[in-house]
Amino acid sequence: MNQKEKKIVAIVAFFGVTFGIVPAANAMHIMEGYLPPKFCILWGVICMPFLVAGYFSIKRTLSKNRKSITILAMAGAFIFVLSSLKIPSVTGSCSHMTGTGLGAILFGPTAVSILGIIVLVFQATLLAHGGLTTLGANTFSMAIAGPILSYGIYKLCQRLKVNKHVGIFLAASFGDIFTYCVTSVELGLAYPSANGGVASSVVKFLAVFAPTQLPLAIIEGILTVVIIIGLETYAKSELTVLEFLKGSDN
């Protein structure tokens, strides 16, 4: 590895050591066996076109410059570390950051679907975090829906000439929150309320997650900005190849 790559690895290692050791807790990922089989199949089928598009997106990126794999791996590690942090909530549930906003901003939302599903498989098999039967639902909420919103907000902020780092903060934060909104919808569809139906059930799930997730979304936005600033300092050439530094910085 050259000097720049070593510095990038050091940044990732720092976050891994700082945040990677956490007490055991039930994760916010939908756990193994929690969804009825028809919903497991449905969400898995919905994810397929996004995963195919993500594969080709990553293939195109790496064909342009193989060195981009370093930044891609770092984005995947960032997702793994942040989404493994399980923060107990006062409501009795647990929440965690997603880390997907960074990858969506740098590589586009479809590429993150591949990074996200790899992370989710490792977490389900090695950490009992989430599940294999619920892999489709967890992939759609964390690795597809959230990144799409993050990317959309980032591009919108660019068009509106919003300060770049403010745009990154907003993109990562709202992408995090949206992930939990989609997860609540997934749970609400599977377990509608006896009285208010799906809508009532979704609201109840959102109420459980919100107290912990809102501050975590802010923290994720800040961390994403910090990582971007570090990459702008130590990996400027790689970011230029990815066209992240193309044009004027706000």
C-alpha cells in the first residue's frame, strides 16, 4: 500500500477501535424468523434489480480506476462498523446508525446495495444481527431506500448551491432516518394493528424507534462529514477519479 492508502486504512481502523466494541443488545435489523415467509420472498424479489444494477455500477467504477477499490472497501467498512453499533432505546428497542450515506454520495445508491447486502450477510451469520430470512427486507430498507434518499438529497443540495459539507450532513442524516421509516413500513405491513390497520402499526413502530434514532442520525451526519474531510485531505486523487471533487467546492 502507498502512503495515502495506509492513511485511509488508519482512519477506518480508528473508527473500528473507537466504536466497534459495544454491549450485546437486540439489533434494529429485523431479526431472523420475524417476518412471514411471503414478505421475506417479496422483499427479496424487490431487491434483485437494485443488486444487479449495483453490480454493474461497481464494475464500471473499478474498470475506470482499480485504485477506487480502496475507497469502496472503506465505504463498506464504514457501513459495517456503524450498523453494528446497537444503542439501547428508552422504549425498550435498539437502534443503530447505517453508514450508507457515505457510499451513496461517493459511488451512487445502487453500488451501496452490494456493499449493504454483504455487510448484512456477515452481521446475520457472525453477529446474530438481523437474519437470513429477513435479508431482503433489511437490504431494501438499509442498503437501497436509505442510500437512494441520501443520494437524492446530496444532488439536490448541489443544485441549490448549498455548502458541500452541509449537503453531506443532510444527506447522511435523512438517509439514516428514512431507513427506519421504511423498516417501520415493512413491519407495519407484516403486522397491521387490529384497530387502525397498517397505518396505525407503522406509527407505533416509528414511535418506538424515534427517541434513539433521531440523535443517532445527527451523529451519523457529522461522522460522514468528518470522513469526507479526511478523504479530501489524504485521497484527493481518488476522489477526483470518482468525480466527487469535480467542479467548485461550496
